[in-house]
Amino acid sequence: MNDALEIEDVWKKFPMRRDRPGFKEFLLNLPKFVNRNYNSNFWALKGVSFKVKQGECLGIIGKNGAGKSTLLSLILGTIYPTKGEIKVSQKITPLLELGAGFHPDLTGRENIIINGVLLGLTKDEVMERMEDIVAFSEIKEFIDMPVRTYSSGMYLRLAFSVAINTDPELLLIDEILSVGDESFQKKSKDALIGLIKEGVTTILASHNLAAIKDVCNRVIWLDKGEIRAEGEPEKVVEEYLRCSG
Amino acid sequence: MFDREFRRKKDLLWLLTRKEITLKYKRTVLGILWSLLNPLLFAIVLVIAFKIFMRIKMENYTFFFLSALFPWNWFSASVTMSTGTLIGNVSLIKKIRFPRHFLVLSTILAQLVNLIFALPIIIGFSYFSGKGPGVNWLITIPILIVAQFIVTAGICLAISMVNAYFRDMEYIIGIVISLLFWMTPIVYPLKIIPETYQIYLVLNPLTYLITAWREIFMSNYIDWRSIGICYGSSLVFLLLGILVFQRLGKRLDEVI
């Protein structure tokens, strides 16, 4: 199998900007602001390297602030690494935020079209799949209402249905799946497992360790921007629990 | 494959533009009819103003003013809106990967609707003045729309990005736009400016653009010289805009 993703010694630095000072303070302390050291840095990732094969499902676990979301954003390409290299050889479908790109005043249907095109389909292709998307989301009776009237569970259903119907090759998922109710969680997990069986590469960052153990073939434990452990889901999750428990 | 990607980009730009337009009138009763009604009512206001209160000794002054104002409005509305384009779409920019400049381009295209809906008013005035509209319009209007789109895109790309880093930009732009309004021959003809100052107007890319719009609307004349200069300066602005947008775009996520 080919590599879907190759990450080599990736570092990511965020400047820790203090809140912007008022104009008066700015003038009074001008020399201090000119000095570049005034803004200190935070290293969100410190030399992370790993590979993901096509069709693999990789889980990423770690505490809040360990660098999971930063890593996913880097893979997606909405932010750039400070150092290191990221090679992606498949089309990425992100599910990083509940209904990212949904506009509250547009209807469910209108949002499906825009989101589908944003995620890589043409408009005609979205229209062909409209019925499937609506059916999977199970919110048919609300589909022509503005999404500002939706509950967060309905948001998730819609967002997830669009994403899995856009022929994903490499699916990036950040937490969000835990929003839905029991039945939709099971349904989305089954759909995900189905996609993985079909050969869709998946990277899943989550605090839901049970779900990680269920669907992933391999797990990476991120700790303060570094890989602390990597390997079999059972083992890594157990180790993680022992150390953070 | 290449063809499909092209169609997808086209769909995306169209959908984003349509989204802007729908959202603008979403909760109004008259909806997009406002785009048609607005210029009409505005023209009526001007006729009242110039015929009764402020009698300007220039033939057809209302037409003179509107023939420049409607194209100007497309520019100024786009520039003003563009300050909020990137900072208003944070989740889209951070969580989905797509050509970000489409957000800016769709803002400009959505504002174009107002100019197009204002054309019937212009045509009406032109008809009553007896000089047009003519076949020349069909050639010139698309050419000028493209030229204005290019220069507006250059400026808006730069502004939308700079405003993400430096939010004061929004307020500066408000002032600069009104300065630019008076520095462009909109309410007055270019020739009333003393020659020593004309050079400053010429540095303004909108001077030729507005002149060319007025020539076609009022005299049914294709001002090739102005159009040529427009394209020259438009392309410079576009290149600068793209440069700024790409350079600063690398760290956009840190500031929005």
C-alpha cells in the first residue's frame, strides 16, 4: 500500500501575542514593542514524524492543548508548518468543526450545496446525491428551513452526511462525532467503518477512547507537541490512561 | 479531470456570489427588487434635488452625475465590504481548504448586481438625451466591467488581507474612499480641474475608468485611450493585490 500521508519532523510555532495595547501604551513603550523578543513563542508541535498508509484509520489522542487540532490543520493545509514537511497524496475531506461553512440564514439544502462544492464536488454531483445526503441525515422535514433553527445534533447530522457523500479519500475528523445522540453515533460509526473498509484513509482526533479503540488500526498519543507513544490502539490507550489517570 | 476541476471552481465562485446576494436581502419583503428600486428612487431624488434646490448650470446634470456614480458605487461598495470578507469567514478559512480569494471575488461580483440593475435607469436617461443607447454599448460595457473588476479585485484582495492583521484598516478605508470620491471626476468634469492638479487625478486609476464609463453612457463613444490606460493600471493593481494576499495569507490563521 502507498502512503497517503507523510509527515516529517514537523514543528509549529505560534507567536503568543499579548492583547493589543492601547495607543497610549504603545507610544510610551515604543522601544519595547520594536524589540522582537516582546512576543514570546509557543511551540504547538515539536518534531512530529509519522506516516499513514492508504486505507488506514489513525487515531490521535492526548490532553487538551497537546497539539491534536494543530496537527489536523497542518495536514489540511489551512496553516503552514514552521519547519518540516508534510506530503499528502489524497484528496482531503475535513470534518473539523461542526458545520464549518454553514451559514445560519441559509436552508439545509442550500448549505448542502455550498458545502458539497467546498468539499470537492461540482454542483451537478451534489444535486445527484442530494437525496442520499438528506436521507442519511434523517432530518428531511427540516431540510428547507434555515439552519439557525437546527439543534447542534441536527447540525452534526447534516455536516457528517455531506462529508461522507463527497467521495472522501482522506477524512480528517476532529472530535465532533460525540455530539450526536446514541443512534446517530452508532450510525456514523458504522458509516465510518464502512468507508474505512472501502479504503478511505481516516485520521480521527478524539477524547472518546472507546470509539478510538473501536475504529482505529493505529493510535498516536500526542503529549505537549511530541509523540509520546504510537502503535496498537489497545496498548496506547491503556498506557495513556495509566499515565493520565 | 482538469475540466471537472474547472467546473467545480466555477460552481464554487457562483455559489459564493449567489450566497452573498441572497443573504443581503434574506429577511426583507421586497428582496432583490431593492436592487432595482434603489437606483430608481435615488435617481428621482437627484432629479428633485438638481431641478429644484440646487440648480446646476450644466445640461443634463443628473445624467452626468449618475453615469459616473453607478459604476463608482460598485467600486466603493466592494472595497468597503472587502474589509470584512476574511475576518467574517473565520470558520470557513480555518476549517475548510478552498481558494480563499474566491471570498473576495464573490463579494465584488455580488455588488456588480447593483450596477447591472441600475443600467435600465442609465438607458432611460440616454434615450431621453437622444444620443444612445447604441451598439457601442454592447462592446464597451463588458470591457469596462472586466477592467473595473480587475482593479477592484487587486485593491480588495490587499485590503481584506491587511485588515485581518491591522483592523484599523477598516476605518482608514472609510476616509480614503471619501477622499477618492472627490478626487475622481464624478460630480465634476475632469476639465474644470486646474492643469497643475490634473496630474494627481491621473494617478488615480478610477479617473480613466469613470471617464470611459461616462463617455459611453452620455455620448455613445468608445474612449479607447482611457480604456487602454485602465487596463494598464488595473493589471498593476491586480498584481500588487495578489502579491500582498499571498504573502500575508501564509499566517492568516494566526490573526483571525
